[in-house]
Amino acid sequence: MRQYRAMVAVGDSFTEGMCDDTLPDGQFRGWADRVADALAAEAGADGFRYANLAVRGKLIGQIRAEQVDLAAATDADLVTLAGGLNDVLRPGCEVAEVERLLGECTRELLAEGRTVVLFTSTDPTRRMAGSSRLLPAILRMKAFVEGVVREHPGGVVLVDLFSAPVFDDRRLWAEDRLHLSPEGHRRVALAVLEALGRPSAEDWRSPLAEPDTRTRGRKAREDVRWLGTHVGPWIGRRLRGRSSGDGRPAKRPELLPYEG
């Protein structure tokens, strides 16, 4: 099992940690911070460094231009890379271009013997109304990522969220249904650590212990509230060419000692 000294997280809101518990400075915690916690504890007195360059709303081209070169210029031996879903959510997305950019990012980050962690997206169709149109692109991206992992055995490791039915449970998602809840972030952190060879006493794929007791009527009311509160504003930003991350700095822009 490889021991890591420094980690850089690259991506969008998924990696920034949106909708997890908040830290004292007002930032969201997120699965990447949780992974850094575990690796820092493992490093002990030797110390561990961590940077999180992710910014909500970023497209894969922006991640490529604004984050990947910065990550590749560090001496981090572990990089997590998640991106492309914001592109896929937009009508008319050129999936081939997303694949090209994601492949470029991966190859650049692999330099210097780094381990690169890639992800497959969860399947949104059983938890988010109107998402079936996204599935062909998500499946294509899943196949592409799996192919990249096969091309770089040992260098690229995969966290396969698509194949985990537990993410069909809405309780792993925030009210907007796009971002993980604290329990969702916790599960993803366990999945990343497992992919890195860290044993766990808990199976992150296992269903939640308590059943979902919400009635059909309550779920319908939640659907209506979701459409008005989250879908409408998201569409409005797209029409205005705006992003929730416009002008927002990286969460943790420097690779500094991390103590949790």
C-alpha cells in the first residue's frame, strides 16, 4: 500500500465539498477534506500536505486551464480529478471534447509518478426528475474513464460511484439533488480511501440502516419545491451565461501542512 505525503484535489463543486457540514471558516468540509484527514492521521509525525483547488460550477475546460497546471507544478504524489458533469448537464454538450480534455488532464497529472484518482458519476435517473436525457452522456463518460484506468494500470485508480445503488437514496444528497449531503460526502471519502488500498470496517456501498419513511405525498411536495428553488435559478444562470463559481477563489489554493 503506497503511503502519500501530499494531495491536491482538482475539480468543481463535488470536490469543493458543497453541502457538507461547514468548517469554522465557513467553508464546506467535503469528501476531499475527509480523505486528507485520514491520510494525515496515517502520516503522523512525518506530516501531510493538502491543497483543494476546486471551485463550484467549473467546466472541464476551466478546470484544465485554471487548476491542472497548478496541481502538476506541485510535488504532490496524489491528485484527485473530478470534472465534466457540469458540461454534461448543459444541452448540446460535446462529449468528445469533454473526453479529450479529461484525458489531457489525466496525462499531465500522472507525471512524476503521481497517483491520480478518477470517478464515475452516480446514476441520477432514479433520484432526479427529468434526468434520463443525461444518461447516454454519463454512460459514455463512464466508459471513457474506465478506459483511461485500463491504459494506466497502477497510476490511475477508479472510484466507481455509478455502480453503487446506495447513491439512489435521496438522503445521500442535499436538497438541490446535485450535491452530496454530509452522509454522501462521508461515503465518497470511504470509497476513495478504499480505492487507494485503505481497509475499512464499513462498506460504503451498503444501504442506509434506517428505511426512508417519507410518504409519496411528501416526496411529491419535495419535487415541486426542488423545481422552484433549485432548477429555476440554475436555468436562469445558464441563460445569463453565469456560474455559481464566478469570481470565487479556490477552497485551499496552496499545498500546505494539513492538521484537520
